[in-house]
Amino acid sequence: MRRLRFGSAFLQNGRMFDWNDLRAFLAVARDGSTLAASRALGVNQTTVARRLEALEHALGLKLFERGRAGSRLTEAGEVLRAEAERVERAAEGFATQAQAYRRGLAGSIRVTTNEIMANTMTPGLAEFRNLYPGIGIELMITDQVLDLAKGEADIAVRGAQALPDSDLIARRIGQVTWSLYCSRDYAARRGVPSAPEELRGHALIGGDASLDRMHGMRWMFAHAPDAEVPCRSSTMTNMILAAKTGLGIAPLPCLTADVEEDLIQCFPPPRELTSTTWIVTRPDLKDVPRVRAFIDFIGPYFHKASHALIDRAKTLRDGEPPLPLAGEELSR
């Protein structure tokens, strides 16, 4: 079958028909008559009838049985209606995408963040895509700090005490408290330090070169520089797993660790471990509509997701037995 397209027209077996012929066909199929279809399309009845005749002539098929009660699809018409509706959906999608590009609300955005923040963000991406179906999100998940100025990513979502001086544009979207955590098994074996001074003599989980620079990691080892280090992790998610398996104590964000039933918070979050969550981009991108749409969406979303985690953690922690101190056994 030879089929070519020219603008809004289709060439089928050497015969030309127009996209508007298909619109007339679908309108009559849905509304049952050329009169009702003409009202739906905003054209006169003669135009609808002429378009149906042109389409039937181009296809070499009879699409309707016409009578006093209206027009009823033939067997061929029933089969081709489904194909015409697919063409209609494709045309509508084409128009929607073109409109999105005109408004700058289409294309892709490369967002870099760590795995914990990516996992917090991902459920919201479905909502974002419903709002902006023309925008695709490419998550670049890494604990490394990618260089936005060099174009390694378009947007970064980062947690930090403060950002270094640069020409980048940053917006605060939340705050995260940190503390030290261990597993219930570790607590039963070795107790739980109730203050930073009691970290000496405990096993501490370290990080690789990138995680070693993390403020919470530096703070922990500053209080126990000679502590036993049974393992080092290269990602925050692996560090959480190492703590849950009882390997030692790790510095973790409370929003994430407090919803882990196997983890125990050693002591209340020290004020100096509170970090700010930032969304960062380059000056030349901040007013690009798709980038602006993402930035304006993700701030309120993080706020809502954070409060949901806080509520969940409170539910899990209510009614827990008191934590054992070093040397005391954890009741099971």
C-alpha cells in the first residue's frame, strides 16, 4: 500500500484526501448524521457531505449506510473509525507538543542530585509530568558535585551548610536535620552513645573521598578521630544499609533515617548538623520556561514530602522503649 503525506493531506493509492475529511468522517460516526456533525464542526451540512464523498472516493470504500434516521457505519467504516481516531490522537499530540515548544514548556532538563534526594523527588515527577507533559526529566544520580557552570547538568538539588561563592542561582527549598544512627542489633551489643563525647570506643562507618567531605562525616570523626572504622561506603544509601546491618554508627539525615524501623537515633540532632536543601541552576537557564516550571514545582513538593516523612517517623517512634546506654542491653 502506497501512503504519503503532504501537509494536512494524505495520498492513498494515488488518491488524495484531506485531514479535514477524516474529521468529518469521525464527526458523522460519533453524532449519527451529517447535520449533527456540521453543528459539532461549525461548518454547513453540505461541506460535511462533500468531505465524506471525497473520502469514500479516495479510499474506494463505502463508509456509511445513509437513511432517513441518519448515517450508520458500514463494516469497513467501523474498522477504519479506529484508525481515524489514532490519526486524530496523533494530530492532537502533535499540536500540543508544538504549542508546548512555543511556550518553552517542552524539551528535557538534566537534574543532578544524590540518591536519597532522587528517591524523595521521583514520586513527584508523575505529578510534574501531568502538569507539563512536554518536559522530560533526566535524573543524574550521584554523590559527586557536578559542575553546572561547565554544563554537566542544568539543575542541581543539593544539601549543604552553605554554598560556595559563584555566579550560580540558588533557592532554598528546605532544611534537613542530621544525627548519628545505629541499628538495634548494634545497640544491644555495644550500647548507644548519648552525646558526641561518648563516640570514642564505638565503631563508626566512614565514607569514600566524596562522602568524607560531608559535614556530618567530618563532625563525627572530629569527636572520635581514632575510632574503629569497619567499613567505608561510597553512597548514602549504602551507608544506611551498613548502619542497618549493625556495622557501626553513621551520620544520616533524620528525614530518611527516622522512618527506618531498624535504626535508632543516638542523640537529638546537634544544631550544627542542620543543613539547607538548595536548588541551583545557571543564570542563563533560570528564566527558561521549562526550568522555571521545574524549580517552582519542586520547592513546594519537597516541603510536602518532608512533612509526610516527619509524620510517618513520629508514628513509628511513638511508644518505643527507652534507648540503652553504652553497656546496657536493648529490650526486645
